[in-house]
Amino acid sequence: MKKTENISLAGYSFTIEEDAYAVLDRYLKDIRGIFAEDDNAEEIASDIEERIAELLSEKCKGGIVVSLDMIDAVKQQIGDPATLAQEEADAQPTQPGRTVARKKKLYRNIDERVLGGVCSGLGSYFGLDKVLFRIIFLILFFIGFADDGLFCISIIAYICLWIAMPAARTVEQKCEMKGKPMNLSGWKDKDFDLGREVSEAAASPAGQTFKRAGGVFLGLLMLVIGSGILLGSIITPSVPTLMENLYESHMLEWGLPDFEDQLAADILTDSTFWWLTISMMIIMGVWFVYNGIMLTFDLKAPRWKPGLVLFIAWIFCLLAIAAWALKMTADFLPTITI
């Protein structure tokens, strides 16, 4: 049995074994000692601590205790303090009053995204406020309503940047995006995965807004359709009489029709057919209204799934109409004389 301690590292909380804590503490002290004379010593040490904490958090999902093997693996990924010191020395000012900017790489910043993180990534790369790039894209988007070509260009440009700019997912990529000191050899994922991008876009703030707006629009549309169907079912009982009058006027003007016309007339003037049709219309209208309310107000369906029950009932009505029509056909065919 090993003793453990609870520690906080760069805002992350860990339960760590006592021997692993001793190694980690010594490693962090060595790093701070290497950069003790650097003007940015505190910032560099904080960056490295944050990287260590993020790597440990990836390894300790589910409340796993930090072990000595985990600390050794992280040390190999971060690197030797002496190597880090040389790396930072190469990035120090070459002349008094002149600083050498660390090299940045262009990534999408999915941690501060509204949709795909393109504008946030551009802001990090150019050192400008991400809001500025969002305003530029919005201006181009709205101007596009007056100029169709510009409208297409703004949309295509954003999509192309979305595909071309990899997302900063790993600790290494996030540090490269911000120009922080780097020496990680962790896994890199720069391939464009459409399924993952779609799921992330749906989970983004803009995606959630579009999803909610789309749900309200579809819900209101279904409410209108459902209300129209229910209103139509009120006047449907009078349809058989209208069809019968139309058929009689057709016979008076054109004479006795062929048997196909006679069969269609018998079906359309039969009250059973129309009552089955009305039942199907009412179920369909209620189904549209129910789903419209659920979508408009973003409600969760009960466990007994009334929408599914209504759909099954509608299918049964449809099958009943089909069975009744087949029976009518079977009864009518023996009366045909050639």
C-alpha cells in the first residue's frame, strides 16, 4: 500500500502517490532553477506546469491516482530541463530592447470557438482580437445579400479555412498556436475528420443557436401543417356527397363509364372509405401538432413515446384503407362482363 497526497497543479486537482510526488516536485524545482535568471522565469515555469497538468489530466480520467510511471512518461514528453533551457535561450532577445517572437503555427482555436474556431485561431496567430475577424466575416456575409458573388466568397472562404486549418486539440498544438515554449512529442492529429467536425460544430455555441432556431422553425411549420390537416378533417365528411354528384353529372354527360371508372366511383363515394380517411387524417394532424409543440418549446418526450404511438396508429389506418380497397376490388371484379 502506497501513501497518496492531494495536490493542485495549474488549477487541476490530482491524487498522487508519495514517491511520484517527490519526483514531480524535484522535476519542477529543477525547471525553476534552470530559468531562475530569466526575466520570464515565472511565465515559462507556469506554461510548463500547465502542460504537465494537462497531460496528467488526460492520463487520470475516472479518478485514477497519479503513479510514478505516469510522471516518468510525462517527463519524457516534456523533455529534460537542460534541453528546455537551451530552447528558451534560443528564443531570448539577441540585442538589448529587441525581442525575438516565438514561431506560431496556424490552428483553429476550438476552446474559444463560436462555430469552427477559425476566427479565434486567426486572432491567436496574428496577435489580434478574435472579435475583429468575426466582425469582418459578418460584414462580408451581410454585404453578400446585395452582391451574390461576395456572399458566396465569404461562405466558401470560411469553409476552406475550416478545412485547411487543423484544430488545436493536443497540449502541443495549443502551445504552438499561442507561440509558447515547446518540446512535446505527443500524438498529433491534423487530418480533417468530417464526422468529428460536424459533431463539434453542432456542439458549438453557434451550432446550438442554429439548432434551436431550426427546431423552432420546423416546430411552427409542423403546427401549421397539423392545424391545416385537422381543419381539413372537419369538412371531409361532405366529400362523398360531392363525389357522388360529380359522378352522376359525369354519367349524364358522357354515358356509362368503363369498369375502372365505375370501381373508382364506388370507392370514392363509399362512406367507409372516407371515415377511414378521416381517422387517418386526424391521427396525422395530431402527430404533426404534437411534434410541432415538442420542437417549438424544446420539450422531452414521455417514456411511452406518444409520437411513436400516433405514427403506428396512422400506419394501421393506412393498412386498413388498403385492405378495404382490395376487398372492394375483389367484390367488384366478378360483376364485370366481357
